[in-house]
Amino acid sequence: MTTRIRTHNLGFPRMGANRELKRALESTWAGKTAETELLAVARRLRAEHWRLQQAAGIDWIPSNDFSLYDQMLDACRLVGAIPERFRALGTGLEAYFAMARGEPSGSIRAMEMTKWFDTNYHYLVPELEKGQEFHLASTKPFDEFAEALALGIRTVPVLIGPLTFLQLAKTSGAKFNRFGLMARLVPVYAEALRRLREAGAEWVQLDEPAFALDLDAAALAAARDAYAALRTAAPGLRILLATYFGGLGDNLSAVCRLPVDALHVDAVRAPAELDRWLAELPSTMALSLGVVDGRNVWKNDYDASLDLLRRAQAALGSERLLVSPSCSLLHVPHGLDREVRLDAEIKSWLAFAREKLAEVAELARLMGPQGDAEALSRNRTVAARRRRHPQVRVAAVRNRLAAVAADDLRRKNPYAVRWARQQARLRLPSLPTTTIGSFPQTADVRAARARFRKGETTAADYERFREAETAACVRWQEEIGLDVLVHGEFERTDMVEYFGEQLAGFVFTENGWVQSYGSRCVKPPIIFGDVARPRPMTVRWSTYAQSLTLKPMKAMLTGPITILQWSFVRNDQPRRDTAWQIALALRDEVRDLEAAGLPIVQIDEPALREGLPLRRADWRAYLDWAGQAFRLASSGVRDDTQIHTHMCYCEFDDVMDDIAALDADVISIEASRSGMELLKTFATFRYPNGVGPGVWDIHSPRVPPMGEMLGLLCAAQAVIPRDQLWVNPDCGLKTRQWKEVEPALRNLVEAARAARN
Ligand code: GLN
Ligand code: ZN
């Protein structure tokens, strides 16, 4: 008799359907909610999420996937990897939140935060030192397992695996081999597994997404030792090793030889690896096949998933096969039920976390002896409707994309020629000063927007308000003597949303929140169709701002890669095609700005680097099409139109050639936070065009004195030729207050003047 294959979920979004956790956290931090109330909210959410997974028909339901802040921070706590500076704060929530956010008085710096693989989720980076000791320092996994068990649900507790923990940590102090710490770390994991077994766990899920990365021999050897030791740690407790975010590639054989009882693989990112998984999986191991995309919002293609599942079933039998999402559902919104304004047709193409659980269960049913002909045909009908939707494939957009020629991807003349023409037009002093675009989004600005959205003010009133803000901002920039002005971006909320709302092919949800870090959530737009620009998007505000001044005004656009990276992207064509469609729309915008008399256009690409694939071998292809997308957007202009770009995050060393190849006339780049660490790069890499390494770290409320910025400028002049050097903050000023911006920018202008002499 064939049994139904089992269903497995790796993790569920934590925030709650109405972001209850966010509210409780923020109100606790503000001192308005007691810690016990926060913990009660968290407990209610966990119970609710376990129950809904059970009701959806999930057999293996995770626990300890919940976190009050971040799962890596929880892992640090579990193994007692608490950096020295927090130890005086004790072991309670106060210390926990201090690690995440810094000690409230500002005297203890928070742990560093960085992106979790290629997601937009940020984790706290473990800090390890030479001779690091570990000990079991938290009972969270045991407590949450017991909590679920009390509700009658025997969960699969989830822990970050020891390899991933060490691989993602940063080492401080004297240089040492991080994997040398494995022998000390493993006993703590062993103890945790024993405790879970004692509590009644039958399976534990160890998350090892690190296997989707390029690993060296030391990492693989450490993993082998770790799992050999863990195998015997807790007799009776079986280990599920979860990999995701990519195929296993050259790590595949090593992974399949680990002595674990089940392996989870990401069959959305690496369906082509199926045959190798099936061939190399030992007969003692079960396979959880992640066929439902945990990274995107589209309904599953059942035919494609069933094909993979059936091939796996033929090789393994039903007993050894599980069906699952490709990774934790942390990276998709909670559920679709609250989307009432979304276009009904497009909504029918989507699946958020709750709907994805239903898909996993439905796929298991479809694999069973009875099948479910109706569910399958429903799924096919929706897929066919999506394919044929007139906005999904727009002939004009496709023809234009197909006609892109090499000449569209480069400026007509080299930088030196352009520079001379731009200089003749702009007449900028040496070391020109500018900003990155946004000025403070004050409470007034936000309140005016809210009033307009609620229908409390007329469009005309709101327009006048924004004009007044823009005019005041332009006047002030003139007054303090900045050389290249901006309009301030008061009409924008978010740098991607603002463009998505004006482009065809995008939809927005009301409640499609995804955790970014801690209590912070983002609501990415969904790119569902071919992208086109029905009408100019920014020309009105940029020309208005230019009309107020004789100084050059710099128009502001968000680049194609950043729009792509910060959206849910359609899965029915390569990302490159979507990026190029966006680029073509932006190209038209750039040209319209030029025609309207704007002498400078900045195209922000803060997300260019974060789009890099996890594997080095895939970098080249990405950097090629991504760079071409930028050039497609930016190259349609005359020589005397100056193109700027802006990037944040400091590690650019390994992609400097590609950034230079964008051929922007000027790049402004984050630098001040790392004490101009970036300048080391410029010392060895001769950047060909204009460059403004940020001299003011806008991420901090601190106002840098003029002498400090002058010092940075002098340091910059040692490695960047003076006639290429620009003077600017390191990012937009949106999150700052005027009381910081005013003195800081005055100091910046002073510093530039002093440096000129
Ligand atoms: N022009 C944008 C701003 O100033 C750039 C934002 C960013 O780099 N993230 O806000
Ligand atoms: Zn920035």
C-alpha cells in the first residue's frame, strides 16, 4: 500500500497577521508595555501559528523558528556566545535587546547586522574570538518545544546548524581559524539535542544554508566532525539537515555522506540537482523536497512540482519522501486573506505563507493514490490565466527589449570628452559639494501625506504643501552654498515604491509585510507583468525645483537593479529581462529629464552589490546583466548631461571593476562609517570617473565638525585625483532631523571650501 507522503514546514513568519509582534516589541522598547505582556503576545502568536500549521495539514511543524528579534541572535544565546561588552547586563531580555540594538544610553554598541544570504532579512552577526568558550546558555528551544507539546503538537525544533553558525560569524582580535572552534561548539549542540530528546522531541531540524555557499575544505571537514559527533549525542533523536537558498553544487557529496536521518533541499532554486540528490542520498536518509517557493509570492506550478516529486518517489518510495517549502516562510507575507483591495485576478495568482502551507498539503494529496483531479485542474486554470493576461506579456515592451543594441548600452563618448562638456555647462568649482537626494522626512511631511491619503486634504492643497517644502529646501541649499542641489524627495515615501506605483506591471499589497530585521518590516511591491512607463514620473518635481534656482539641479531616480532587488519579482522570465524592462522605462525618464533641462541625473543603485549570487561562479553573469541594465537606463543622454550614481554599504573591493564599468560620470559612495576604509580600495584601484566618498555618516545623529570632514577630504585627496573628487554625505538625509542636517551640511560646505585652498 502506498502511504501519503508527509508534509514538512521549515519556519513560519513571526510577526503575526497584524504585525502584533512588531507593535508589542516597539511598545516594550518605548517603556509602554511590560516585558511580561510582550512575552504573552509572543506566546499567543506561537500557539496561533502552530495551530494554523496543524490545521493546514502539516506533519512536521517547526518550533524555535520564532524569535523576539533574530534566530542567529538566539543561536548566540543558546551556545553562550555573548560578546564581552554585554556580559554585565545579565542574561535577561535587557541584555538580549542590547545585543540587537545597542544599550539604550548608547554606551554599548550593538552587534553588527548583515543580510541573511541573498534575502532582505538581516541577522545579527555572531562575534567570536580566539579561545572562544561556549556553554548552553538558553532554554528557549526546550521551552518552546514544551509549549507546543502542551497544546498537543509534537514539533520539530529548529536550530541554526553549527557549520552555518561558525561560517557566518565574524572573528575578532588575533587571527585564527574559526573552524578550530567546532570541537568546543559541538558539545553544546550535543547537550541541546539531549535536552530536546528528553523533552520528547523525535526529530530536530538543523538549518545549514551554508551548504549553498562556496565552502573550503576546512569548513567541510568541520561539518563532518560535527555531525559525526552529533549522531550519537541523543539516541532516539533523529536529525533533519536543512539546506536552502541554492543547490549543493560541489558540496553535494559531502552533505549526502553526513550521518543524518533526513535532508531538506531547495528544489525551487536547484531543480536540476534532483538526479544527483536521488543518486547520492544513502538509503538510510529521507528527503524533504522543497518545491514550494519560500522566497516568492507566486502560486505553485503543481505540474512542475509533481514532476519532481514523482521522480523522487520513484527513487525513494513514499516513506522516505516529504514535501515542503523551499526554505522557511519567514521571507513571504503572512496571508492573503486581508488583501481586499488587490486586483482579484492578480490576487488569484498569489500564495503567501498560509496559502503555501495549503499548497504543500495539497501536493501531498495529489501524490496520494486518490489524487485530487479538481485541485490540479484549478491550479492549471490559474496558471493559464496568468500566462495569457494582457499585462503579463505586452508586445510593445517585448519588441523593444528584443531590439536593444550594443550602442544602447554605452555613452556616445568617453568620460574625458563628456567631462569637458559637462564642465563647460555646469562650471562647478573643484571639490563640488552635493547631497544624495532626500532631505528630512519630518513629522509635518508625513502628517500632510497621511491627511491627503485619508481624503482630509485636497490634491491641490497637498501639492502646494509639497511645493512649499521643496522650495524651502532648495532655497536653503542655495543659502548655505551647496554647488549641486536636489529637490529633497518630499513627494516620495520609499525609493522603490514611488517608482513602482507609477510603472505598469507592478501591484502593491495592503498588508504584505515581510520582516527585515527585529521589529522592522518591509512591504515589497510585486512585479507581475511587463514593465512600462505610461507617463513621466519625476519630471514634474525636478523641473519645479530647477525653476527655483540658477544652480544645477540633480534629478533623482532609483536604478533598475535596486527596484528589482527590493520587489517580489515575476518567476516566469529571467530576472535579467525584468531588470532590462525597468531599465528601458528609466531610460525614457532620464531622457525626458534631459529634455526638460535637468543637467544632472542621479540613478541610485544601493542594492547592486547585494544582488550578487551566493556562489562566486555565478557572479560574472549577474554583474554583466546588472551592469548592462544600469547602462541601458543611463546611456541615452548627451555628453553634457551628467549621470551620477549612489551606492551604500562599504565592501566594494571585489566588484570595483564592475562599478567603474557602469561608467557613471560621478559616483557617491558610503565611506565615512568605516573611517574611509574605502579609500584603501581607491589607493590600489584607479577609479576613472568622478567620485564622492561620503564624509558624513548620516546613519548616526552625530554632527561631524568641519575639521573632521576636512581631514577626510585630505585623506581622500591622497588617493583620488583632486579634479575627480566630490564632497557629499554618505547617504540620503531622509531619516535625519533638520537640527542635525543644518549644522552638518554647513560644516560640509565649509570643509570643501577649506580644502579648495
Ligand atoms: N536618493 C536616495 C535618498 O537620498 C538614496 C537612498 C539610498 O541610498 N538608500 O534617500
Ligand atoms: Zn545610500
